[in-house]
Amino acid sequence: MGELLKVENLNVYYGSIHAIKDLSLTVNEGEIVTMIGANGAGKTTTMHAISGLLKPRSGSITYDGHLISRMDAYKIVTLGLAQCPEGRRVFSGLTVHENLELGAYSRKDSKAAVEDDFNMVFELLPRLKERRNQLAGTLSGGEQQMLAMGRALMSKPRMLLLDEPSMGLSPLLVKEIFRTIKRVNENGVTVLLVEQNAKMALNIANRGYVIETGSITMEGKASDLADDPKVKQAYLGGAA
């Protein structure tokens, strides 16, 4: 597996606040890599820097051989890197189908190719097909999360950034969301996952990073991190 994303010595500030401090990570093609950490640790800030929503003070971000650290977010999407944001953020006044159409807005390929991806999304997320003409704002939280993922997939990404996909969902829906992430990855999409549910995230990931106060403090195989006493105590409720 070749290296698809490389973040080196990233520093991000909010005014005078140093939010991300010399952070480095890599994601290889075909992997699921997760970042775990407490609220306010810098996970979402890192994701926003990668997707172009925040510009770093220093450091570099390289995706598929392209230096994207200073690139506009809409241009990054055209390279095949899409973000599914925290809090879902669907367009509530538009239908499911219209939300998915917006995901394909930046594509330059044929209508037939876009239609093929509609079918792919509906196969992965059959509940969206059932509700394709329903207003997004009337969907349940879990359905809105699936729609946000489907919309991101309509941009035809090689890599998907997922920010807290299980937030606010019932345990049953959390399991369904994680099964979907696994299926998306099996369909050839590389995934960088930020998730409060560290146990579930480490269960599906190949590798993981622990971020604390803007810095990476641990990294390794997901199974090794799940077995580490410090990770268990801090993020897995001390589970054996």
C-alpha cells in the first residue's frame, strides 16, 4: 500500500492559541486510520487543516503527491479527498436526492458515471433509497449521518475524512454506521476517522493515533493501542 496522505510538523493557531503542535501522521492507501482523543484535543482542527477549511501556520500536508497545505477546500475535493463533517450538516430543506446531487457538484465526468455512483450509494445505504424524495431535515439523526456520508461519497473520493460519525446516535445506529464505514473501505475508499467512541474506532481501524492537547502522544497498530493500559484507562473506560 502506497502512502496517500502525509502530514508533517503541522502547526495550527486560533489567533494566539497554539491548537496543533508539530503534528505528523500518515495514511496509506486502503487503510482505515483513526485519531482518538478527548474533547478539545485537536482532532477536528487537524481534519479541517487537511481538508483546507483551516490554513496551518507551518508544516506540510501532502495528498497523493500534491502539496495541499495552502490549497482551497473546493480544489482539494477535486483531487479525491472529501470530508464528512462533525454534526452531519445536511441541507435540511432539500431532499435526500438533492443533497446527494450536491455531493457530485465538482465532478467533471459523465452523467452515466454519476448515476452509477447514485446506485452505489443506494446499495451501501439502502435507507437513503427508500427516502430519496424526503426532505433531509425530516430524517432521523442516524439517517442524516448516512446522508452526509453518501453526499461525501458522491464526490468520488479516494479518501474520506470522517469526523465523529457516531455522535448523538443510539448504540444500535452506532453499530450500523461503523458497519457502513467498513463497507465503504472495502469498496476501495481510504478512511481517516476521528471518533469519540475509541473502542469501536480501534476495532475497525488498521492503525491509530492518540492526540492530546494538539500533539500526537501515541501511535501504532489499532489492536496494539486497544491493548495498551494507558489507552484503556483514558479512552476505553479501563476495560480489560
